Amino acid sequence: MSVQLKTALTLAERGWHMLPCLPRSKAPALPNGIDGATDNFDVIRQWWKQQPDCNVAVRTGRGSGVWILDIDGARAEQELTKLEAENGQLPATVETITPRPGRHLFFKWPADKPIGNTVGRLAPGIDSRGERGYALLPPSITYGSYHWSVDAADRIADAPAWLLEKISAPRSRPPKPPAHWRELVTAGIDEGGRDVTCTRLAGYLLHAGVDPLVVLELLQSFNTTKCRPPLERADIHRIVNSICGKELRRRGHA
């Protein structure tokens, strides 16, 4: 039995809904993505029998009974220290070490707070994986390896009230009205505002669920016809790729 399969079965026994991801990737290996996640032993065995080197992930949310706080890098650790100084220390809980390096902190699913998938809501570099989210687990490998933290607790803790309040608070900034986007795509953009405008437009389209390749083509056309002078085509690729990464994290692909 592979380590991946053993891990998946062990966690499924705890009620976690497991998900295979492509080898060395965060992308789900199932045609229906995270909707195929399950704690059914027979299904899990079949997955890893077909592709033994698949990465291992858990679908976060009410079904698995867990959500994750993603601390992504040194700056995020500094921001977390500030938050703890102001609000109180986080309890010791199960953690994994991610390749950045960073940390995933596991908390029990709360009974009365909706936890979604957020990017930077608490502070820069601090994200959450909640309902309809997922995260890779050890022994998964992407550009580096995932490991269980040997310094962490051996049980999953309840998140403190202050963290639940902050992570589940609604966004305070309302979305831009349709008229804003109509004006943006009809007006010409001069040098100095091209990069930020293309970035905002890419974010708007990707957040609305438009296919990334379609977004890329639309942005290339917008750049050619509305930017004075146009950006390099490589710059548009860079912008779309960057926003795609942020959008994936917002949707809970950790």
C-alpha cells in the first residue's frame, strides 16, 4: 500500500472527505473536481490503484468537519503575530508545513459560523479554506513537499471566537456596478494606467467564472484596441496568470 493511499484511508476513517490530485500538482484528478471527494474506502482504494502517485487532498467544510487557516510565508507569519498580540494566541492544533514554506492550521468546523475561502481577508498572506475548499496533505509534492508538523498538537482545536468573527465577516467593500465596467472597456487607457486597468478587468472576468483562455484573448484584444500604446503580449500573459492564481486560491485551491 502506498503512503498516499494509507494517508487517505486513515483520514477517511476520521470522516474526512478525501480527494486525489494529479501528481506534483494541486489540480484535482477527478472529472468532477472537488465534488467527487469522499470518505468511501472502496472508492479511495480504486483511485490510488489507478494512479498510485496522485497527491492527497482533503475537501474542507462541513462534510469533513474541518477548515484551514493558510499562513503563506514569512510576511504572513509577521501579520499573524500582530493579530495574536491584539486578540490572543491561537490554540495549538494540527498543522502541516507547506513548500513555500508556510503552514496550514486545521480547526474544527464551527456550528454557527459560515467559513468560506478567503484570500488576504485577515491580513496579507493569510487565507482560509472552508466550504467548497480543499488543501493538499502530506506526503503530497508540488514544487516541494508537504509534511506534518512535529511541533504541533496531535488534536484539532476549536478556533477562538475572534478568529471566527474576522474570517467569517462579510466583505465591507461593495462590488463595482456594471456601469463602471462598461466605462472601463469603452474608454482608452494611457500609459501609466494600462497595467492596473488590465489587472482589474482580468479579475472581474475570472471572478465571474469566464474561462481563463477566453479572458486571455479578451485582454489581448482590449490591450490592442484600447491601450495607448499597447502593452507587450507577454505582459498580458503575466497579468492573467497572476490573477488566475489568486482566483484559484479564492475558490479554495490550496
